[in-house]
Amino acid sequence: MSLMFIVESCARTHHILIARKEHFQKENQTFEDQPIRIDLSSGSEREKSHKNINTTISEDDENIILLEMSQSSDEIPVKHVDENKKYMPAQPIIFKKKYEYNELIKIYMGKKWKTAFTVILTIYLFGAIWSYVAVFGTSLTSFAPIPSITHGDKCEVDIEFTQNCNNNYLLYIVLFGIVIIPISCADLVEQKWLQIFLFGFRFVALILMILTCFVAMFNSHDSQHMSSSKPYIAEPYYFNWKHLPLAFASFIFSQTFHHSALIITEPLRKKNKLRTIFTSSLLTTYGFFSFLGIICSLYFGKKVKSILTLNWIEYSAAYDHPPFWAVTIRIIIIIFPILDVVSVFPLKVVTIGTALQNLFVPRTLKSQDKTSKMYKILFRVMAGLFPLIGAMIMKKIPIIILFNGIIACLITFIFPTILQYKSQKEAQKWFGFHKTKYSNFTSGKAGIYIIGTFGSIVFLYSAVYSIYDYFFE
């Protein structure tokens, strides 16, 4: 629901900006800029007033509109809606132009809130990359320790690393940074084939984890299992109130891509299918993660590791001498999070680097090719280095995910509901309606209040409980 709030707000924004501009042109006689260019398709006069197909606004015009009108939609005078106004969109409103998430914040909430949101998003993305780097280093240290560094010490993810294991971990982080930061400075087009390969690899690894765990429940029994008959199930935790904030944080963290949703929509041709596409995507990932979590909890029980793939570190398919195919499966599953980090890290770095560049670099410098490229590389290197340093200092993945999930509540629930409320209110003032092509029964006030209230409760509960538990117990 909250993801579609962002999409709906974006769909309304193009027409709202046109309406704002026309209002200023009429109210302020000194307003000098290019006229709105209209190319109406053929049809009756009433149909023409609703089509407005090729309406465009220059970038400079938009900046003026944002500066004058972005503080609050309440500043717009309520007027009688004229059905013949040129800016009237078709009903329902359709997606015409892509705006960034932070641009929407600026349009409806103001420049200060845009800056605050950019800071929150940057912290969240830093935390996300931090957790990926920690997973990379911990997985590789547990799976492939370097004997000359660890000196025979056993490096396990849920046991405090010895000094030797920690040195091995730090070496892997440094090597990872040397390789991945130059990749992150390249354009995304140059990473296309790497991203396609790793996308397919994710599904292969997830399916193998589910299948091997399911087969083991009916074929592999040892002392950890409380059931003596098939399926072999360990004694699991059915519910633990103490870990509820971590559960919420993990759920939200694994499903949050709201900050990239509008970027994803840009290349799609059938934008009228956005609700179906996003819903099916979220249900697919939720289904995979939920089923995998349940089946692994049932089989591994209390011995399940915080990095799930490390439960396969001794996988042998119940053979004393595992065959080649069993070793292959083990390697694929173990290196899955390692390669996944290689895939995701550059994408996150690009997002952070672009956000920081837009926040700190003046527009005049962005237009200069050499200077722009220099700043792009500089901010991407900074975006990659800080999480690497953070992962060297602290590598406890549950704690990183917990605090990052709390921040994700703001991005996932709070800001989308505010955008939906404000964009609906302003569209209603200008056009007399606010329904978009993507609206359904969840788009109204009831949906806004439910999502906003739920997000606020989860955020406050998780934040207060986690701070108290971490700092005072």
C-alpha cells in the first residue's frame, strides 16, 4: 500500500505543477517564463479539456513553481473547479513524468523536509551497505579462513571472533573494498551483464536452500531433532517477545525498495500495470523469505545461524564422503550472500553518491562535464568507504539490521502517507478529484490512517525498546 502511495503521488504531481504554474501566470503579471506548450489530440471540446497529452514544463519553470509553492498546499486558494482549464488531467490520472522520491518531498513538504529526508535516506543506505559488507566478510571468514592468519582458530558467525579470525575478517573487507569501489564508480550500463547474472543466481541459491532443507526434513535425523519420525523437526522458538523489534526490522528491511520505486518505473512501457507489478514482486520476495525462514526454523531449531546460508557450511547430502553435486550445492549456497553483496553494493553506492551530489554540489557545477564527473567519482568513493569502515568497527549483523529497520519505517510508512495525503488534497483543490489509474480501496483516507498509524507504532515501539535494551540492559 505505502509503495503505491508514492506512485500515486508521482502521477498527480505533473498535473499539479502545471496547475500551479497557470495559477501564478494569472495571479502575478510579472511572472516571465516560457508559456505552457499544449498539444491536444482531436475530439470534442469536452474530451480535449481532459487529454492534455503532450504538456511540458521547462526545468526553470518547475524550479520557480517549487520555490513559490512547495511549502504547503494549504497556501493554494480554494476556487471553483473549471472543467475547461487546460491543466485538467484525464480521469483517472495516469503516470506522465517520473520524479525522484526526494523531489516529491520538496514539492509537497518543502526544501527543509527534502534535506531531512535525504539525510535519513543516506543513513539508511549506509546502514544497508554496512550490513552487506559485514555479511560478506563474516561469510567468507567462516567458509574460507586463511590458515596462515587464523592459525587453526574456528571462526563461527554467532561466536565472538578470536583476534586471528578478526584479522582474517578485516583482510577480506579490505580486499573487497579494493575490488568493489572501482566497480561502483562505473556507470550502471557497464554493469548490466553482471547484474543479470547475479539476479538469476539469487533465485537458484534460494530454490536450492528450500529444496535441500525440505529433503533433509524427511531423510536426515540427528540428536537435535525432537521428533523421531518424519518429518524431522527440531524444537523451535514459537514466539519470543524480546526479538519482536528485530523481527519487525528484518521484515521491513527485506521489503524496502521505496526509495528506488520511481527509478524502476521509468523504463516500463505499461505503466498502467504498476500496481500489479509491484504487488507481485513484493509477494514473490515475501513468499520466498517467509517459506525459507519457516522451514529452516523447523529443521535447524535453536541452532539456526544469524547468516542463514552458513547452516550449509557442512552440507553433505547425508553422505560420509559427499559427491561432487553435493559439494557444488554447498558452494553455491555459501557464496550466495557474497555474490549478492557484489551485486547490490554498486547500486546502493550510486544511489547514495547521487543523493549527496545533488545535496551539496551547486547546479552550476553539475552542468560542467569534467567537474560533474569528478564530483560523481568523489561522492561514490565516499559512499563506498564509510560502510567499509563501519563494518571493520562493528560486524554484529542483527544489531545493524535492527537499527536500520527502524530508520526504514520512516521511508516505508511515514513519508509515503504524508505524500499521499498532501497530493490528494491539492489535486482535489485544483481538479475536483484525485483518483489515479493506480488507486483502489486502499488509496483513500482509511488506508492513509491505517498505514500511518501502523508505521508510527512500529517505529516508536522498535526504537524505544531497542534503545532501552541495547544501552540500559
